[in-house]
Amino acid sequence: LSLDQLTLALLRAAERRDIPWIRLGFPHRFVQLGQGRHGRRLHETMLDSTSYFAVRLASDKAATHQLLRRLAFPQPRQILVDSPEQAVHAAGSIGYPVVVKPCHGGKGRGVSVGLVTPEQVRQAYFAAAQGGDQVVIESLVAGDDHRLLVVAGRLIAAARRLPASVVGDGRSTVAELVAGLNRDPRRGRDYRKVLNQVDIDQEAMAVLASQGMTAASVPAGHARILLRRTANISRGGTAQDVTDIIHADNRHLAEDVARVVGLDVAGIDFLTVDISR
């Protein structure tokens, strides 16, 4: 079984530094860097030193939100719900537009963004609650989605994440543009490439409909057409390096969040219209 792109990137970096590595059993994705007492073991971004409590805390969106809110970190408004009726009531209390998410999980699965009606919230609740998870309703924060990477207490990278989209040429349909997008050799499936392919699925059709388009529509030249509302790489999104322009206050904020949660490797979502401010 091939390793995911994240683990492969770490192993390539180890090889450039002449650090030996071994894989700890198949088909598992556990690897060891170094040897003997200097060896370190990892699975994706979890190291042998990573706190189990911190991982469990960060996996619970409601618990993490409550912790950071108590410490006055900037947060969207959030309400935890257990039914579609509670979800609609929470959305009305927070004020539209809202975001609906599973309380656990990641990679953008079950997340609905920019909902403006009770019926949209009700449908989004069922998408988020698949598997029996609780659901959180949040206020929509304006701005671009950024991922801030903090390792050992220090911010080392920042990326502006962009939702999957295509740009019209005045001749091709949306379906043809998506096919061209997926021919990019960097795109693949199951995280075996740097980027993921984009499917014209039910989510994409809904996003297209909100722009007055279908898969058969022909966008005007240079018109950017969204295919997703969330910017996750796992959902076909792309990323732009903004490490060099991030403001020092935002850098320190990310480092404080990682320290409070207790993670030695943390990817922090940061929504802002301008990361340099």
C-alpha cells in the first residue's frame, strides 16, 4: 500500500538530511526516523511525543471552541445541536448566514457553508450527522480560509486555501473545464497526489446552481466558477503560500492556540480578509 503524500514528503525531507527511516509494518502507515535511542516514530502528523489528550481535544470542535472562547481567542459563534429542529433554532439565534459541521471528523466532510434558509440548515444537519455525530452550527466568518502550521511551538508555514473552481474560456462547458482540471498530473485520489481530483457530485451541482449554472453551462471567458464552498485540499482545493506576509500578531496568535490545546504539530484554521494585517 502506497504512503500518503504527507508521509512521503516527510520521508523525502529525512533522506535529504541523511536520516535513515523504516516502515513499521504493512499496510499500516507508521514509520520510524533515525535509529536506536535517537529514533522517532510518527503517523502522518502525530509523533510518539504527541499528547493523546490534545489529539482528542482537537478532534472535538465543540470542546476546542469552548476552551478557546474561555481564553478570549477570536471565535465564530457556535451552538452544539442534536436534531434538525435544534439546528434551525440555533441558526435563527446566531443569525444567517451560517455554517453547519459535524462535531468530529475533518477534511471538509459533511460541512456546509453560507446557508441562508431553515430548509438548507435542515438538509445540512442530516449531511453533518451521518454516522450519529453531533452537529455544530456556527456564524459565517468573512474572509479567506488559511491553514497555519505550528510545530514545536513555532509557526513555520501559512497557506491561503482556495476552493475548487474552474475558469471559463467562453467555449467549454463546466464539465469539460472540470475534466481539464483533473488532467493536471498533480491531481489524484486517496491522497496519493499533492492535489485531489474534483467530481461533479451533488455538492458541486448545488454550488453551480447557486451561481445559476449547471455542468452543461458555458461560462464566459475569464469567469471563475466555484465547485465547492469549502477550501479543503481533500475536496479539490488549492493552496497559496503566504508564510512571508503573515502579520506578527497572527503568527503569535497561532502559536498561542497550539500551546493552549497542547499539540506539538498543529494545523490551525484562520479566517481573515487579509493575513498581512
